[in-house]
Amino acid sequence: MPVPSPMRRIAFAGLMIATAGLVQGCASRDSMSTSSIPDDYRSRHPITLSEAERTLDIPIASGDSRLTVGVSDAIRGFAAGYASSSSGSVLIMTPEGSANSVASSNARKQIRSVLTSSGVPARKIAETRYAASGTSAPIRLSYVAMTAMTHPCGNWPEDLSNNTMANKNWENFGCASQSNLAAQIANPMDLVTPRGMSPIDAERRSNVIGLYRDGSNTATE
């Protein structure tokens, strides 16, 4: 059997090293990625914190002389959302030029009163007017707050059949569920850091420790 020459042995060793490098490179690839689109919908549609305007449109009829009970409750709920998520200004936008402009001007004062009685500081309330036409236009309340959200859904860059044949998710997959999850987050800061623990109940702790030392049942009745 012929003995390989030194040059052949060197070439064979180089080939083996190159092959091992290629195998290692394949093994270190991200198993959650398919082509250029991440296969994990949480990476493809991440939930982020961003500024968003929160609004409330209040319908006012031209013959209204005061706010209804339902409208007042809606304003109180809006004020509660402001108190828990923002420290900026609340803007009251009143229509001008519409058929209900007089009634809206009267309602504006009542709206301001409901806001202040619900805990919104008077110095944080700003007022402005906007041009409107027609029979009626709403009074709009708005403020800006940090909100959990995803980018808009509905992106279809290619035919679904191409993704199905390639056995990979399509671009819009998981976007709706991520958007719904973001809308259910009451405190967006929960995505950034955990909340502080509440104080311990020292009296209850002392009672439990005393019962445990006595060999008694520590459970509450």
C-alpha cells in the first residue's frame, strides 16, 4: 500500500479542519430563526413602551343644558386613568362653529368641574377650541402617557403559500395576540421592573410564630 506523501497529508489535515469549522458554524445558528424572519412571534412583534395619546370624545346635543350621569361617570373614569398613568396636562378641546357650540361651551365648564373633583389638578387642565361644522361635534379630552404597544398589524409581504411550503410562520402571525396582551397591561412599568413589596403584617407574623412554638395550628379559621 503506497504511503501518502507529506504534501497529501498536509492537504488532508487542512480539509478536515475546514470541515470541522463548517460543522461548528452550522451548530451555532439560531434555531428560532428561519431565513430573515424570526420564527418567534415575540421577537417579530415585540411589546414596547411608547408615548400615546389617550382620548375621550364626549357627545353633546345642541339642546343639552347639563352633563348626563353616564357622561359624568365616563369623565371620572378618564380622570382615574390619567391619575394612574400620567402627570402631564389634560386638554379640553371644544368645537366652534357647529350647531352645538353653545351647549358645548356650557358643558366645558361642567367637564372641568368633574375633572377637578376627580383629582385632576386645576393647573394641569388646558383648554382650546377647534373648528367644526355640521349639526354636532364632540368635546374631546386628551392626555399623553407611556403605553405598552406593538407596531401595527396587517403586514403581508409575501404569499402565504410560500411560508406554508417552507414550514415557517408568516410575518403577521402572532401580531394580534401581542397587541391584545399589550392592551391588557394596566401598568406598563411592570414590563420594565417589578413593583416594590408591600409592608409585612407584623402582628399576624407574631401570632403565627407564637402558635408554631406552642405546636398549635397556624392556619386561619
